[in-house]
Amino acid sequence: QVQLVESGGGLVRPGGSLRLSCAASGSIFRIYAMGWYRQAPGKQRELVASITNDGSTNYADSVKGRFTISRDNVKNMLYLQMNSLKPEDTAVYYCNRATTPYFYWGQGTQVTVSS
């Protein structure tokens, strides 16, 4: 079973940037489409960005043009570059497979956008 560890979150002002990282154990990571999800308080978890194993990407309308997902299949890493952050981007961010069945969910990383 693949283990996922997210990092890179923090407190940032509106308009700022953050880069999230997801470390995956096991080389099997590289064969799956992966995604970044977020869950804000009182809301359901949503998929915000996904990337296939060969690098094709897709984004939710709410983050399109501001977020960039990427992966390094040699290092078993997934990244999310977040620019022009807005208060509504505040959430816990998770990485996982882009489709079911999911790997076990990690702890996530908190992103707070506030002035």
C-alpha cells in the first residue's frame, strides 16, 4: 500500500504563493494518475487538479490559471504550485489517486490564506 505525506502548507496573504509537495512511498506511484484535493471546513473534499502518469493535466475551474500540478516519477513526488492565492483557497490539501480506489489518505497540509 502506498503511503502519502503532504507538506508545504502554511499561512499566506491573498495574492501570495505556496508550493505543496506529496511524497509517495513505493515505485507503483508512477503508474497512476494522481490528484490534489482540498477540504474546507464544513465542505466536502474536492479534486482541484490531476495529472496522468505521462503528464497530462486537468484543473477545477476555481483554480485554473493559478495552480499548476506536476510530478517527478523518479522521486515519487507530486507537486502543486499555487499562485494568486485567495481566501477561498483556505483548506486542508491532500494528494491521492485521481480516481478510485484511493490509497490511504495522508494527514494533509493546511493552507490558510488571510490578511
